[in-house]
Amino acid sequence: MSSSHTLDNIFSNNRRWAEDVQRDHPDFFPRLEKQQSPEYLWIGCADSRVSANEIMGLLPGEVFVHRNVANVVVHTDFNCLSVLQYAIDVLQVKHVIVTGHYGCGGVRAALENRSMGLIDNWLRNIKDVYFKHENLVTHLSADESAELLCEINVREQVGNVCHTTILQDAWKRGQTVTVHGLIYSLHDGILNDLDVNVSGMQDIPSIYRMYSDTEMLARLPSQRRRLKPGVAQDAQQQ
């Protein structure tokens, strides 16, 4: 038996989907074939219950997507960084949306002291988040701790996105990009805003900034007139 036989339902579903789209939106595939111009980059969890396009009500081509276990952004993960760089520099997305979800298996696993194999190395990133904010969760029940850690983890990953040279280079050249933190509820399908929105280096701690405020402002046309000519010229030459 060919291995493809076990995927018959997938092929049937695909053909039915393609026919439905062609019927309802005749120009969809020709338009999709010619251009990819999403305004959003979604960095989310690999959980099969959390589908970016479906949750946001967007069609293919309207959101660029990166997913991994527990929606983590690690500065040594060249897979994630490559997606981020392509989205920012090439696709020119305007919004980076880091999205976690309640009931995240990766977060819950990080709270347990048991070995799960290779993934333990990845979950160390979540344990680091827990250790940093341990005082906020230790007095809570197991379920409450996991729920809060899901939220805190999103906020930490928003910070990690903003600390990359990719985002800071974009801000430095005056590109408009905002990083958001959201969390999805499997219970009711609602996206919740975690009220963390970062749109420039002025919003991140100075220790993580790759450029000084003066240097950044000197490269923004709308701001140059506010700087003394000598200061602006010196900053641009750096």
C-alpha cells in the first residue's frame, strides 16, 4: 500500500476546499499566486488547536506565520530569526503578534520536574521565565500558576522580539513596526489583549538598545530638525 493512501481524506478535503474557494472567490488563486503582502507576522504555539488564519479570520496570504512549542523567541534560534527578518525586511509587515494560549502543554510541562526527552532543552526557556517571576506564581494553585505563566511568557517573548537587531534596525531606519502580545482562550475562542504593545526603542530597557536615542532620531527625517545640526551629523556618521 502506498503511504499516500493513508492521506486520502486530506486530498479529498483539499480538493473540496479549492473548489469552494474558486466558486466563492474566482480571483483568489490568481491573486495569491502573484503576490504575498501580509501586514502581520504571527509568532504562536505549534499546538494543533491554535490556527492563526482561522482565529483572526484572515485568508491565506494575509498573515505570515511562525510556530513552535510555547511560542518562544530565542536569540539563538535561526529558524525564528530568519522568519522575523524576512517578515520585517522583505515583506515589510507592520505588526508582529506574539500569541500564547491558555492550557499550553509546553508551559505546563515546564512546571513539572520530569524528563520528556530532547524537548526539555527547549522548555528551559519557559523555566527561565518562571524563575524570573517565581514570586508571582508560587502562592497559586497548579492551574492558576500555569494560566499566569502563559500570560507572562507572552510578555517576555514580546521583549525578546524587540531586543533583536532585526527589530531595532527596522526602527532605526524609520520603519513602522509594532510588536503586540495576545493570548488565546481555547474555552471560548477569544483573543485577549495583554496590553503590551511596543513600537520603538524608546519602549524597551536601555540595556537592550543597540543604538542610542540620538543616533536613532538622527536617522528619522521627521526628527532631524529637532536635533542640533552638529549632533545629527555626528550621529549619522557613527
